[in-house]
Amino acid sequence: MSTLTGAVESLRARVRQERAKLQRRGFPCLEFADDPVGFCRDVLHFNPWDLQADWIRALVPESASVSIASGHKTGKSSGAAGACLWYWGTRKRARIVLMAPKIEHIEIVLWPEIRRMYLAAGRCDACLVKLAADANDAPPPCEFCSPLGDPSWIGTDPTKGLRAPDGREVFAYTSRKADAIGGISGPEMLFIFDEASGIDEAVFEAMKGNEAGGVRKLLLGNPLRTVGEFFESHHRSKRFYSYAAQISSEMTPNARTGEKLIPGLAEKGWCEKRAEEWGIDSALYAVRVKGAFPKSEAGQVVPFEVIEAAEKRWNITPAVGRLQLGVDVAFTGDDAAIAPRRGSKILEVVSLNGLDEHELAEHVVGIARAHLNERDQKPLVLYDANGPGARFGKAIRVYADELEIVPINGVRRPTKPREYHQLRDEVADFFAKWLKGGGAIPIDGKLEGELQALRAFDAGAGRRRMMSNDETKKILKRSPDRRNACELAVWEGRAMVGELAEDPEGAAAVARPPRREEHPTAGALDPYSGNAGAINPYESR
């Protein structure tokens, strides 16, 4: 009886295997050649949302040129991965080239998504469970799976890519010479340009040779710049693109319904928080949420692209130089803020609320100690000495033995009175130039909003006046405390030690003229030094 039972089970297993073979798809599979969305759903276990599905379908026609400008978290990477594998899995001579401004973006964002989808493609439910348990060690497909290809064909390095024995391939392009892209050829090619706003214009110029032979191209990204091919694909050159669309983060299913329908997409609460931090009419909100190209605004001091670049530099910028802390003082409902800096890097931005002057002083010295090195000289602490700053000045001087304390009175005369209305205007503009010159800041939504809101006005006689905190508060519904702290953290003008705030309680006793080794460019005669006997052309006599 047991022998008969074993024979029956063996026969059933053989029947299941033969049935599985008949149902198994082979790739490349022409069944989905004109149906990329169906391929995503049936093969990749990925269901594109409506607007995402529209631009994926737009790649079907020969020589399709598709350009998608979008806000954050709209599914650009998952859609690009799906389109990439659809083309690879349905064309016999497919070659897909991935490009981004830096290879790190493909390595960190796009390639992991492509690899995840490839390994899961065509798997049965049982194999998907095993794969979810250990994505780095993909089990070989069972007889019930229809895999896109062998797991060994794809690794973690996008420059080595995904390569099949029949010649189909996906790879990231990293040539240092933009014109070399013109040498990449093939009858069935798809170029995917991720973060397209930052890709060098020379690359697109070199692409024109490839396009003569008929290729598909997909441009994706946040609309960061108002120059270049990505911008023009939505403006003057739009007629040369078969499909160009702007997708707002507000349009995702999660944002529209208020429910978390698709993990990873922008949600309603995320959009509302960005509107609060940046202002719903701000350039930041337009670019990062609405997916709209930034408009040039009169008087804007820190352009959007400068903020983006300063944030991207933060992880790679070394913290070298004397520790300097900027402190924006607030005890009347606004947040106080502390920003420590070394060299070209703001180390962090700390926001505090509900503290008195003594508690704030304790936080300042605590942050200074946390960032202090053994061989450091005393950290510099610059604080806003106006209004409640006078109270803070008394409290922080308790720590004068370990901090060099410098009060800054923003309403006093600037060091360059022919260029600026008040000292605070000069300090703010100095910070803007520092950012443009290579300064790095951590990602902070409120700081971003405060930076992009800053405007400059003509104060007469060729002098500049920056938007006041009260004017900024009307726009953002809060004071720009984080920005003010960063401005003080960066300020290196001679006024920080020469033009002292009016402080009858002895601020002048703790501030001193700069030593020559700290300011090696200082001349023998320094009209701003505050030294006894020095000539000060702006001194009231």
C-alpha cells in the first residue's frame, strides 16, 4: 500500500512539474511588448498608480521621448525600475543605459529598486516569502516560478549591471567624457536619465547621434534648474517630446485620500507639513511638492539651487577650523536656535522653546562642549544682543572662562556702510555668499523655508536692506530663528569683535580685538579693530 501511495505522489509531482513548465513564461516575452503596466503587475508584482502608469505607458511607441518633472515621493524610482525591466524583459536586443549626475544616486536609490524587482519577478508566493526573509541571498526559482533570469546575472554594482547570456543588458554609464555616450549604440535602446535637472547639457548634446538611430529616452527628476534639457523639455523643446508631464506630490493616492494606500508615496500630512515649513507659495513648495520649475523672484537672496547644493555637500564636507556657535535668542514665544560651525560646515541646528536665559546658556555651553576637541582654543559664541539678548548676555558670561563671547547688535552701523543699511543686513548677506561659496548645511525643513524667503531691497544710495524678521514672520507665520543662528555662526566680519553691542553690563569686557593669527589678512591699520588709538572713520565724536 505504501509503495502504491509513493508512486501516486510521484506521478502527481511529475504532473505538477509538467503543468508548471507549460505555464512558465520565457524571457524576453513579446506578450507584454506593448503593455508595460501589465508587465509590472503580472511579472514584477508592482502595481503603478494612475499617473505613474500613464508615463510608463508613454514609453511604448518607437523613439518615445518622455519627461517627468515631479515633487518628492511620487514613485519616480519605482516607475523607472519597472520601465527598465519591462524593456529588458520584452526586447530581444535590449540595452538600457542609466544616467544620473552622480553614480552614487543610482547606487543608493535606483539600482536597489531595479535589483529588488528583478529578483522577485515571476516568483511564486512560496518563493516570494523566502526572498522577503533574505533579499541578499535569493533562493533559486522553483518549478512554479517564471523568473526574468538567473539571480547571478545581477549584482549590487550598477556599473557591472544586469547582463543576460543573449546580450541583453542594463548598466549605469559613468564615462568622464560626455561625448563618449554617442558611442553607445544598438537597435533597441532605452536611456533613463534620473535626476535629469542636474545632468550636464553636453550629455544631451552627445545623445543626438544616438537618437538618429531611434532610441527611447526617459527623463525624471525634481525640477531644480531653469536651464538645460530637462527644463526645455517642458518649455521650448516640449514639441520634440512625445510625453511631458508635471506630477505633484499632492496627486498621489495617499495625499488625495488621506490614507496610506501605497507605502513610500507622499502622504497628505507630509504635504501639509512642508506647506507649514516652507510656505505654500514658496519656491521650495513649488519644486519639491508641486513638481514645478522654480520661478525667478525679485530680490531673492538665496536661490533654490543654492540651498539644494549646500545640503548635498553636508555629508562630504569636513568639519575643520575653530568652533563657532551662533545663538538666536528668544523668550517670547518664538524658538531660540543654536548653530555650531567649523569651517565650511554648519554641524547642526538645534531649536529650543520655553527656556529662560539661564537654561539657554546651559544648552549653548553643553553644545559647545559636545563639539569641542582637545586641542581647540575657546569656542566663539556670537549671539543676538538686541531685546532679550541682553538678559542672555548676562547669563552666558558665567561661562566666560571657557567661551569667547561676542554680542552682535544688528541695528548698528555695518562694516561696509556704503553697501548695507544695517549690520544685520551685512551679516545676512555674508551668510548667503558663504552658502554660494561652498558652505554646507544639514537638511532642515524650517531652515530651508527661512532661507528661501529672504529678500533684499534697495535702501537708497546703493545700499541693501534685507527682509526683517517681522516681515518674514508675516510670510512664514514664524520668526527665522534657525537662519539667524546660522548667520551668526558664519559671521566673520571685523564687526563681530570691533563694533560691540551697547551693553552696560560689561559685554565689552569679554569681547576683544581679533588677534593677527586669527585674521591673517588684517592690515597694520584696522579702522574696525576697536584698539585704543585706532582710527575709526565712523566713530561719533
